[in-house]
Amino acid sequence: MDVVGLAHFKTLLEKHAAEIRELLAGSDSADDSIEVDSAIGRLTRMEAIQAQAMSDEGRRRQSGRLPRIEAALTRIEDGSYGVCVRCSEVIPRGRLEILPEAAVCVGCASTG
């Protein structure tokens, strides 16, 4: 991958990492539990519990993504970014645009 491409993906990965860190830092205030004694209707309480569960799952997924982004930034620094860590084939740029932290090509990803 050329220098311009690497700079593009480095910027993109750093942006994603910053957004995730900001989301996770703000999660403390978003972790407020639903109060059992609060005076809201049954459906509203159920909706609030569902929204809280969805928010928790989103934060869990993003926190799992952060190490993969950091590993991709390390691969940029050591010159191995954009090359499949399993088969050593070049990862297509289109895949990296969608999933910039991808460490494996589509073929290796589909074989598990």
C-alpha cells in the first residue's frame, strides 16, 4: 500500500479509536440503572430496560473493537498493514474501507 493510503487508514483508525474511547468514557453516566420504584408506566419501564440493554451491548462491542484498531495501527507502523496475517495476501482496499481494522482477507475470514 502506498504512503497516501496508509496515511488515510491511519487517520481513519485513529478517528475510530478516539470515538470509541469517548463513548466508553461517557458510559459511566449512561450506566444508570432503571429504578424499580420510579413512577413510570410498565411499558415505559420495559422500553427503558430494553434501551439500556441495547446500549450496554453496543458499548461491549465497541470496547472489543478497540484492541483490533490498536493492532491495525501497530501494523501500519511496522509495515504489515493491508496484508492478511494468515495467508499473506493483500487485503482489498474495499474491505479495509469498510473494516479498517481487518487483519485477514475475506477468504481467511470466511474459513474461520
